[in-house]
Amino acid sequence: MAKSKSEILNDFQDFMGRHGGNYKEWYVGSAADPKAQLFTIHKFKKGDKGLFRQAASEIQAAEVAEFFTNLGAKGNDGVTRDAEFVYAYKRAPHTKP
């Protein structure tokens, strides 16, 4: 179920704060299939710190990603077609940006 932009921002900020709040340690992006994006593209592993949420639109997902990249997170912040999910993970030596 889609969440509002402010709900997603709050969820991500709370999560990042609990797991190391330095935004430079995080990657934030948008995707149509966040699980595939995390595990296949970024090489996310079980035990890594990450989450995803469904936004109301691909534009809102991109706006959330842009908010965090403006704070120093790595990531993609452009609008991607059909990418209504926004995801974040704490970067690790094995993850790929």
C-alpha cells in the first residue's frame, strides 16, 4: 500500500537514525522492483540494513530519493518510469552503488 511522501521520509529518517544516521553512508533510489534492485543490482545481503516503501507515484519516489541525496546520500534521484518504490540501504564493502 502506498504511503505519503512525508510518511516515507519519516520512516527512512527513523530507520537511518537507528542504524547510523550519517547520510553519506547510505544509498537511496527508486525502482519498480526494489527487492530485485537491492539483491541483484546492489548485491544486498541478508543482515544488511535497508528498507523500501511504495510511494503514491514515481515522481514522489524520486522526490524522496532526491531529498536524501541532497543531504549527502549516494543514489539515483531522477524520475524512473514505473519506479513507485523508494529504497535505502546502508552501504557496505560488498554492496554496489
